[in-house]
Amino acid sequence: MLERIFKTRRPRDLLLIFEILSVLLLFFFNNTHIDKYIAILFFGLILIIYISNFILGRVSSGDNYIFLIVSMLLTIGIITTYRTNPNLGILQLVWALLGITMFYITYFAMRAFRRLEKYGVFYFAISILLFLATAIFGTDQGMGAKNWIQISNFSMQPSEITKILVMFIIASYYSFFQYKTKINKSYKNYTLMFAIYFLVALLFIQKDLGTAVIFLAMYLGISFIYDEDKKNLLINIGLLLVGAFLGYKLFNHVRVRVDIWLDPWREDRVYGIGLQIVQSLFAIAEGGFFGTGLGLGYPNLVPVGYSDLIFSIICEEMGIFTGIGIIMLFMLLTYRAIKIAIAQEYKFYRILAIAVAILFAVQTFLNIGGVIKLIPMTGITLPFVSYGGSSMIFSFIALGILQVTSEDMSYKYE
């Protein structure tokens, strides 16, 4: 009897149990009373995620596990954000709501429109317009890069939109432009390279090198698979090394990050420019394997911990084992994205699936690698976990793209 029950247990029900236990832990073990706002926050969180997974199982014939994986990451992120700053925790739920809404809008829009690979030039033009808008109206919000647009109390990163557009540019080139256009082949092979490096050059002007790394990772990964001329790969690696050298020499904030990475423990840095990474390492060490317990850590000691360094707060209060669990969830998400790409026959969608896999994998590596001092910090957020509206919404859009690519798209050839 019990064996039959566990065999028929749906993953979303297990996710529901995980979320309820997380909320009970936060409510009854670390709070003297249940505030109505936190009750609304987590009741809404549980309800929205469960209903979303239920609807997805009815409308999509593709991979329904990727949304479940993201749901776990989202739950941990919102709980940690609320623990750090209750107001931001409630706001993060709003961003999650908008993100889930954009996931479904993206999903149904991509199912409705056909032959999206024909509009590569349009995607490139929109990217240029976004960069121009950032150059004119952009502001620096403390990370050294001029990559935010502030409108009243609302701010966003246009580069998050451009990440999605770059996926479409690359997929459009290898599935349509490369074969359908009449440009001389010797020039055609360098068309995509020129387009991507032109966008990277604009990122250099904005001093947004973290996003530039993501652009280049998607381009290099996909060109390695689909580019017939392998010497282009060597050219790209050479240009990447030159770009890294120039970034270090030209931008003071890059040199500062590298210096902090090499030695944050100097007396003049521990309480100054190195404070963020030092407190991050202390928080991870303090948590040990099992954590201090939810609500028993000191997350406010980590500067901007709810955003770029949320992983260290999670490790402090929930333990290194939870941190490893988060890494494994991202590995599983990347694995399923690659599996989707292998199974997809429609080339345009196959390349999009690879691009999404690279996007999530590289963002996770850049964030967690910086937090644990494996690499210099880049200011890149942890998808679905870190606080932030732009990151949350466009990560869900990327997930919506992946959801569509997981379905049988043979009708697209008709």
C-alpha cells in the first residue's frame, strides 16, 4: 500500500510539503508571533507555485521538471530575502509573481509565432537601441558599471533583456542566416562574430564586464558546436584573452575586484573594500555543515547579502549541505536543458535550449564562484534566488523559452 502511494506521488506534492515545512520552520521556531504580512507572503508563495505547476502539467507536453527545480530555488530565495529584509521579501514575491506571469506569456507567445529564426537583424537592432538607451539614461548603482536605468523609484537592467536577444541572434544565425542569405561565404562566417563583439564592445563602454562574459560564453559554447571553421574558435579565445587584459588595464573597478580576490585580508581592506567578500567567507564558515538555524545567523553583516551574496547567507543559516543542494539543483537544471537540446529536432529551438543552459550555468558559476572567492566577484546575481526584479523576470522568460523548446516542434517545419 505504502509503496503504491510513493510510486504515484506527484513531484509537485513533494514540493508542496517542502514549502510548508520551510514556512512552519520560519513561523514557529524563529518568530514570537505570526505577522499578517509574512502569512500573506508565504501563503501566496505556496499557492502560486503549486497552481503554476498544476497548470503547466495540463498545458505543456514538454519537460515539467524544470519548473519544479526553479520552484525550489525560488522558495529558498524568498525565504532568505524575507529573513534578511522583510520589506524586500514581500517585494520579491511581487517580482516572482511577475516572473511567473512572464513565463506563461513567453511560453504561449512562442507557441503562437512561427519561424522566429527569420528576424535576426531585428533582434540585433533592438539590442543596439537598448544599449543606446542605457548609454544616455544609465546610472551606476555602486558596482562600477553604468548598466541601470532609473525611472522614479523603479530601476531595471536593459542588459537582462539583451541576454535573451543574444540567444535569438545566435540561434537565428546558425539556423537561418548562415544558409539562407546570399552573402559571400568568406564574409558570412564572420558576420555573427562581428555582431557579438560589437555588443561586447558596447558593454565595455558601460563597464559591464560580467554581462560581457555571459554573452561570450553563449557565443563560444554554441559556435564550438555549430561552427564548421574551427579556427574561429582560436580567434575567439585570443580575443577573449585580449579583452580580459584590456578590462583589467582600463577599468579601476576591475583591478580593485582582482586585488580583493587575491588578498582581501590586508588590514586596510578587511573593513573597507574587502569587507563584502570577507564577511561572505565568515558567514559560510560560521554555518558549518548544517547551519546556525533559520533566523539565528547574522545576515545583515554581509553587505548587500540579499542580492549578490545571498548564497553565503543561505550557507550560514541552512548549512553548506543546503548550499551544495542549490548547486546540484542548478546542475540538474542545466543537465535537463542540455537533454532537451539533444532531443529537439527543430534547430532554432535546439540552439535556444543550449543557450539557456549556458546562461544559467555561467551565471551560477560567476555568482557562487565570486561568493566563495574562487574567482573575482562580478556583480552577477544568482538566478531565481537573489533579490532583484530584472533578474527574476528575465530568468523566468528564459525558463519559458526552455519550456517551449522541450516540446515536440515538428509542426514548425510545415
